[in-house]
Amino acid sequence: MLACELMADYAELIDSDRLEEWLELFTEDARYDVIPRENVEQGLPLSIMVCSNKAQLRDRITALRQANEYNLHYDRHLIGSVRVRPSADGTFEIGANYAVFQTTLEGQSRLFSAGCYKDRVRIVDGQLRIYDKCVIVDTFSIPTLLATPL
């Protein structure tokens, strides 16, 4: 799978609420981190959300499906040009800007989050898989509960 296809699949699976399939884009040891841009720029480690492995991501999806109460909405990810850089250890760094819009069931759309992805991926069974997903949000303020993945 090419890096552009991985990013397209990432967005499509979230936007179509196929989160259990979305999990398959990650390795078992994957890290998922949502961190504000100002913290990255200042070298501060505080994140909005961290999952240290795929099991924690799986738990988050289970909680979303069975326990959490949040505003029902539709997500729409827009992902900019994907940049790929090989690393010396045979893995790849993938980066792209993103914007996520949310539309309520009443039909109101608004920008929910904008920022960039800085991911590390490796080939597993012939497919690119994410082992470090870093979502850098442009603002610390999330307008509502961060329920669905960015």
C-alpha cells in the first residue's frame, strides 16, 4: 500500500464510521498521540490524548461504541499532499496537513480540528502499517468532546 493510499484509507475508515477496520491500519505496538502545536513548539510533552498501543486504541473504540455519550455527528477529513521520507532503519516518515469537519445530525457543519500528521510507518506482511501516529492540532482548544479519532 502506498503512503497516499494509507492516508486515504485512514480518512475513509473514520469518516464512514468503520473504526474497527481503522484499527487494522496500526501495528500492535502502535502509539497514537494528539498534541497541541504550541506544546510541540515549546518542547512540552503534554498531550490531549495518548494511546500507547493498539489494545488501548481498541479499548477507546469499544468505549465509544458502548459507554461514551457524545454529540452524534459525521466526520469529513481533508488531507493535503502526503510527504514520505525514508528512515535509516527501513521505516518511513509520512506527513500531511489535515482538516476535520463535523456535521451534526441537524445538518450544521463546522471546522472541528486542523493541524498536521507526523507518522512513522513500517511494512508488515507487505502492507504499510502505522506504528507512531502523531496528530499535531493547531489549537489546544477542542470545541467538544474528542470522541472519534482525528
